[in-house]
Amino acid sequence: MLKRTSTKPVGSFNHYKQRLRDLDNSVKKFHLQEALRYHTEWLNGRLLILSGDLNGALDMYLQAVESSLYKSGSNIKDILKDAMSIAAIQTKPHKPTLKKLKSRALTFYPKMIEYEHREMPVRISDEEIDYWRFQFTLRFPQSGWFQEGKDTLLNHLSDIGLIQLVSKVH
């Protein structure tokens, strides 16, 4: 339903938003918050990023990363990759946040960090920020954005110098 790459029908944002509310209510009704909290935070983060809410998406992804540790199995890789790319595309990437995410990645899925960047203590280079920004364009191609967020995302990616790359990735 919220695949990063699937085309969203015009006006589907509110439909997906309601479906996520229904999921949240079911999770609460059956007392599964502890086991599935990371999953609803992850999906809500995805809904927000695909609709252009960069700050809200980053907050949800940070919560999803923390909630998923030791619980999510192989999903941690995707959650971390999404979170790193969203953190990197912020207007001014917050290096302490990126360091925290990179530290989690080194602990739970070290292969996602290039070998030459697996140093301790964790540092974030401009090269890594550029790499994760590029990863955003691959992980969240324009074809998967909600119509409601296209202008916001295009303007933002233009401001940080990624607009030409976005138009090449489908």
C-alpha cells in the first residue's frame, strides 16, 4: 500500500492516512503496541515523507529506529536506510542525529556502511551525507510520491541541489 516506488492515485493520501489510523487502532485494541509500534511508526514516517513532510517524517523514522531495535529482524536494515537518507536530505543535516543512526547501523547492520566509514568513534563526513542524499533519490523516487507532496519535495530537493538527479531516477 505504501511502497516507496508505486504510483499513488490522485487524492489517495487521505485514504492511506485513514488506513494507517485504522491499523493503529487495531494494534491498540489487541494490545500489540510493544511488538508492532516500530511498524506503525515506520509506515507513518513513510506516509509523511511521500507527502512532503520532511521534519515529521524524520521524527517518525527516528522513533521507528529506536522502537525496532532488537525487535524488527531484517526490517532494521530498511528502516535504517530510509532514516539515514531522510536525515541527510534535511536543509541542514543534523550531524548528531546522523551519528546516532550510523552508530545503530554499525551495531545492527554494519554492511550498510561503507567499509572505509566504519570507524569508531562514529564520524559523519560530507561525503557520507552526499551518499545518503543520493540514496534518498533511489529509495524514494518521484514516481512514488503523493500528489500532495510533489511540489514540496521538488522544491526542497532543488534547494539542496538534487533536482537534476531526481528527474533522472524513475
